Amino acid sequence: GLAHFVEHMAFKGSDKYPDENLISELIEQEGASTNAFTSHDRICFYVHTQANIELMFGILSNAALHPLFREKDIEVERGAILQEIADGMDSPDDMIAKLFGEMVWGKHPYGGDIPGTKEQVSSLKRDNFLNYYAKYFTSPNLVLSVAGGIKAEKVFDLAFQYFGDGAKAAGEKAKMPEIDYSYKPSSRASLLHKNFEQVKCCLGVLPREWIAYNKEHEKERIAAGLLADILGGGMSSRLFKTIRSQRGLVYYIMAGLSVFENGGEFWIDFGTDPANLPLATSLIFDELDNLLKNGVSENELLKVKNCQKMNYAIGQESVLHAALQGGDAELKGLDLQTPEEYFKSHIDPVTVSDVTDMAKRLLPKENFYLAAVGKVADQAKDIEAIMSS
């Protein structure tokens, strides 16, 4: 929770802009917007603007490089974060993400709540912020990414002016905590009974080293992503057609990857009526088994390739998305490519055989674990029987 709390503090006040209201007024009078977010392995601060770019560089650099971490600001923001945590505890989507994360990751931070717990947030002192900031906000860990209608020469001038001497040159690049790939949950199913109208479910595999953001495993990661799209990437995907269109058991069902620097997971998310949970789960396994036995077609693979290309191209049309993608690629040591270069080097080379190999490595039933939140007490025995058979 400390990283997330630090992110919240950046725009509360810095040495040049000590007042939060002053910061928001300066930004919004130009029609600009600012925000920040924390993921399981990144903190990001950004400004989105079309005017007075130098002012925005100044505000952003001061917030990121010279936060004040005043006691009074910490106490005020602590209250807001505690409410954010409470909001998540009332959210079925947040609850299933937490339950599944803890199940498949164990004690690893990738399985933890980004905002932390009430107890953790309540215990943090100013020294915690100062020590964390000194350790991680050093030049090897920081990337500045800019996209949009500005010339490269201007970017370099502003970057050196506002960021060139503000970050400590000392220190090493932070590494993500090692993943214990020998870890296994104590049970194949984790069920949390809540009085919800719908049961939220996540069915997935334990972390794999090759579902990671690094060059060594790029081809495997891309192939696994295409497999996920074949299963649950759209209205014509296999699971959507079988579970939703033909049987009406769910409103949504999707498959995907959660990818980090040193590992990741494959998952299937769906929501269903409590009484339909055993049937929906069994039908999902039937569809996975069907793919394992009969493989995928060239047309299926071509379809999901085209969808991934379209999504990548659409992302490039958003200036903010392009800036975020550029910074993310630099942090992860990946190449920043044009859409055409990315398609040629990453998407086009993947073959049916590559996707079939991913299916053999991921989809056997014994690989899967199920987390479910909702009225699950009456279905517990049936679900446990399905998962253990």
C-alpha cells in the first residue's frame, strides 16, 4: 500500500507548488488534466495538455521529483485512501480479483491489493514515505515519455531543464520480487460466500515464467495472448459462443493474461447465476478440452491476429496511450515500434503450431484453480468435485 499512497501524495504539494489547489488551478486553467495511477509494478504520473507545455513540464517534474510529504497532507489523504479501500471491499469485481490473486500468487505482492489494507495504510508514518521515495525514485527507475504535437528538440530541451538534475543519479534499477514457482494453493477452489445476485468467478492457472514482459519470452507471451483471444476475446470467441450465445448462462465471459516483468498468469473471468455455476464451469472445461483435442484453425488465428492489430493501431491514435505505452516499453526493456513493425515482428510470425503448443502448456484441467464470490455455499460440494475430477 505504500507505493499507492506515495502516488497519491505527489500532487498534494511540492517545493515550488506547495498548495494542491494551486496545482489544480494552474493545470485546469490551461484546459489540461492530470492524474496518476499505481499498478502492481509501476507508478505513473501524467499530464494531458495541448497548451503551455513548459508549465506542465514544470508541474509534473516538481510533483514527481520534489514532493513535500507533509504530515497534515498525509493524514488527509490517509482518510481518502481508507475510503478507497472500503469502496473496494463493497465491489464484487475488486473482491474476486483479490481472492483469485491471493489464491494463485500466495504471499507474492502481485497477488496483493494495490491500495493495501486498512491496517497497513493506518500504520504508515512520514518516515516510511521519505525512505521509500529515497530508495525508488532514482534515475535508474525513472522514465519520461512524451507523445503528441511537439518536436523532439523541444522535448529534449524541456527534459534537461526540468528533469535533468532533479533525479538522483545513484542507485540501481529496482527488481521485482522473485516468484516462487513451486508454490501451490492448498485447494483447487476458493469460495467466498456473499449475498450478491451474481457469482463472480475467475478460473486460471498458476503463474508462468514465460508469460512475462521481456524479450526472451516475447513469442510465447504473444502466442498465449492470441490463445486467450480465441477462447474469450470477443463475441465470436469460443467461450462466448458456447457459454453465452448458445446457453445464456453468463452476460460476460472473457479470457486474458496478467503480465508482469518476471512472470504472469492466464485467466478466464465470468459471472453467472449461483445455480448455474457448476454447469458453466463444466462447460468451460469442455470447451478447453475440445480445443486441446481438435486444435485451432488458420481462420481462427487470422481473426484474432487482425483484432490484436486493430486494437494496437487504435491505441496509437490516442496521444495519452502512446505516451504511456512508450514509457512502459522503456521500463520493461522492450522495443518501441510502429504498428507495422510490431505486426511484422510479433503478430504475423505466430503460427497455429505456436498457439497449439501454448494450449498444451496452459489448458489441461489439472492446471486450473477457481475463485468465486457470491452465493456459493450451496454449490461448494459440486464445484469442489468438478475441480478435483
